Amino acid sequence: MRTDVVVVGAGIQGASVALRLAQSGRRVIVLERAIPGAEASSAAGGILSPGVEALEPGPFYALCRASLARYAGFVREVEASSGMSVGYRALGTLEVALDDEHARVLAGRAEKLEREGLPVQVLDGAAVRVLEPGLSEQARGALFFADEASLDPRPLARAVYVAASRAGATFLTGEVRRIRTEGGRATGVDHAGGRIDAGAVVLAAGSWSLLVEGHGLPAGAVRPVRGQIAVVDTRPPLLSRVVFSGNGYVVPRPDGRILCGSTMEDVGWEKAVTAGGLRHVLGVAIEIAPPLAQAPVVETWSNFRPASPDGEPILGEGTIPGLFYATGHTRNGILLAPITADAIAAAVTGGVPPVDLSPFSPARLGAILRQR
Ligand SMILES: Cc1cc2nc3c(=O)[nH]c(=O)nc-3n(C[C@H](O)[C@H](O)[C@H](O)COP(=O)(O)OP(=O)(O)OC[C@H]3O[C@@H](n4cnc5c(N)ncnc54)[C@H](O)[C@@H]3O)c2cc1C
């Protein structure tokens, strides 16, 4: 079998990249060993927050903002194509300080962002509780990132998969075992059911990326970091906005369910939901909004962030021509899907990526890993 591009993995990255490549007229085959979108991309909270996640102005912050700026359009597009709703809500993100030390940290962050003219509002405790009356009386104040958003990643992953299929991408079931090279160039893949020759390969296998032979990345470039989530049900809805504290977060859905997350655990691919994990995420949620202690727990799950050594994604071509990376998105793969799709599709098709990909090149990883 021969195609223009073969994509390894049909999570949010693989499906979004396939969507853009198919729209550019390329023949694209996406190989997924299990169910498209069913791994990390369905386990995420769905927070789209450069303000809390990127911390410092710089290339990663700019990448996150560029992706956030694309999100409303991306959602309109995949909703129209798939006929599904992905629960996008642009109500802003709060990071609350529940003690004086965290209040000092937040004040320092606000100063840096304001100095660079970047969007942030500083709220005192009373103003925070006007926005979210369900929050703890302990809230000393908060940073408010008013133009940020959240969505439900499960329908998003499915909608992007449907949109990519309708744009012409072919999704096949098959575990990729090896990236083939000839004369040092990537020429396709071997998978459980055979071989596919291609002009380019995109590695988007999430936390499993280094299990694909011939990946071309240094050892430790991507590892699984488990995250656990518990969902509680509030009626009427207790909160509207995503709220972070220094220890975790809560993500309200419009129907009153509230996701409580998450842990960051180096336990390999052990997909357990543990008593300690639940104690942590529920404890954080109750600290943020004490009435949650009375809410029934209705669902729990865990999955694996594809973690890079610096928490930033691995994007673009590395040392093997024709092999492109869309992996290592760590905590922000949902947020970064639209910019990843545009940037990787441009790189694969010889266009100019909409952002400079050099800070996210796999070339940075060797030095970071050697320092450890
Ligand atoms: C608990 C939790 C909460 C999170 N919250 C957020 C959040 O609020 N906001 C945010 O932006 N991000 C969040 N994330 C991070 C986000 O989920 C990930 O960064 C993102 O989903 C990664 O997408 P992906 O497509 O690379 O990986 P995945 O969704 O894991 O997809 C990889 C796919 O590749 C397939 N695959 C693997 N190996 C092979 C192979 N050899 N052959 C074929 N297929 C293969 C897998 O089956 C899988 O379907 C969270 C993650 C977790 C775990």
C-alpha cells in the first residue's frame, strides 16, 4: 500500500494533523492500534489555559496563545463537519490563592505578564467570590484569564476524527511496529497487518511514541505521566469557570458535573485509579469549593500524559528526513491541537509553519536529558 503521509496514532494530535493534511489534498492514512481518541485525548480535563499552564512569557507561552486564538474557529469547523457539539465555553480561567504564600507567587506572575502587556486580571477575594460564589472563603485573591476557555475532550476527539475522515483521511486499525527508512530517509511503516510506503511519516503515538522502533528520539524523550480524575455531580451547578489552586483544579461542565484533577505520577503505563489519587484530587477540589464535600462522585478515570522532559511539545522534523513529530504535549495536548495541526501540516507539505518550531525541535532534548 502506498500513500503520501502515514500518521501513527489517532489521538487528538494524529487526527488533527490528518484533518489539515487531507484538506491540503494529501492522501493520508492514520494507523491506530486501538480506538481513535480513546487514550489521553479522552481523559483530559479540557482546560485551554496558557495563563496558568505556560507560567512565563516566552516561546511556549506564545505557542499556547497561538493555539488558543485558533480554538473558536477550530471548534466551529469540526462541529459543522461532524454535527457534534464539543462543549466549548469561553468563560475564562481563575487561579485562586488559598494561602498567603500562593498569593505572593501569583502577584509575581501577574507582574511579569503585565510588564509584557499580556492578558491577566488581578482580583481580590471579594471579587473572586462575585464571579464564583461557590468558592472557599479562604480565597485571598486570584488571577483571572478572561479570554480562556474549556471544552469536553471526549466529543472533541471524536468530532476531529469524524471531520478528518470526511475531509478524506483514511483511518485503519493497526499497531505500528517500526518506522521504515531507506538511505536515511523515512519511507513508511511496518504495522501488525503489513507495510505502508509513504512520502512522510508523522509520529503522534502519545505516551507510547518511544515504543515504535526507529522513532529517532533520545531515550526519555517521551514518558507516560499518569493523571487521575474524579467527577462529582452538583445540582444546581456549583461553579461555572475552571478554577486552579496551587495543587490542582476543578473543571465545571454546564450540566453541573465538575471534574476534579489531577495527579502527576511516574508509574509507567499502570492505568489504575487509586485511593491516594482520589484522596488528592477530591481534597484539592474541596479546598477550592468546600460544598463539593457533599457532592456524589459519579465517575473516575486515569490515563497517561505524553510527557517530554521540559513539558513542552516535540514538533517538526528531527534527524531523520521525512519523519515529523507531533508528540510530547504533556499537560497541554488539547490546548495545543489546533496549532500543532497547522504547524505540522505546513512542515510536511513544505509550507511555512505559522509559528517558529525551532524551540520545540527534538534537537533540544539531548541537552535537557544530559543535565538530569
Ligand atoms: C488526566 C489528564 C488530564 C489532562 N488535562 C488536560 C487539559 O485540561 N488540557 C489539555 O490541553 N491537556 C490535558 N491533558 C493532556 C492531553 O490529554 C494530552 O497532551 C493529549 O491528549 C495528547 O494527545 P495525543 O494524541 O498525543 O495522545 P493520545 O490521545 O494518547 O493518542 C495517542 C494514540 O496513539 C495510539 N498509538 C500508540 N502507539 C501506537 C502504535 N504503535 N501504532 C498505532 N497507534 C498507536 C494510541 O492508541 C492513542 O490512541 C490531560 C491529560 C491527562 C492524562
